Amino acid sequence: MKNWNDIKNGLSMSQKVLDKVVKPESALRNKISNAQSALQIQISKLESTQKKLQDNHDRIFNKIVDAKKARDESKARSYAIELQELRKIKTIYKEFALWI
């Protein structure tokens, strides 16, 4: 009934849309603010995970160097395989982070 009265009183659809765009409701501001907060939390989590991956990368790389210095090829090879898998994960993670 309300919509019918609005149409009857001469409020066009375009006028209604302009009223919403020009004068957004405070609820919309709250939704945008909440979305920004949620995105910031996700960004922080992504950055934290990226730092952990980089720390693991550095740690494993140093283990490879130490194993090579000690001439322990089997350990160096094992660590190299682990490092290769970690690099794959980092690549996938970077692609995912760029997508977001």
C-alpha cells in the first residue's frame, strides 16, 4: 500500500534511487565499516601467515646450507624437497592473496 501511495504522490523510481544514493542511510555506513574491519582482520591474518611461511623458508634454507657444509647430502636433499614444497605453498598463497 505504501508503494502505491508513493507512486500516486508522484515519486518516481529514479527519484527513489537518487535519494538512496545521495543520502545513504547510516545502516549502510555501519555495514561498510563492518566490512572494512573484517577485511582488515583478514589482511592481518594473511600477512601473519606470509611471515610464518617466509620464516620457515629461511629456516629450511639454512638447514640445507648447514647440511651441505657438513657434506651430508641425504639431509640436504631431504631439506631441499621440503623447501620445494614450501615454495609451492608460498606461490599458491601469493596467488590467493593477490586474488583477494
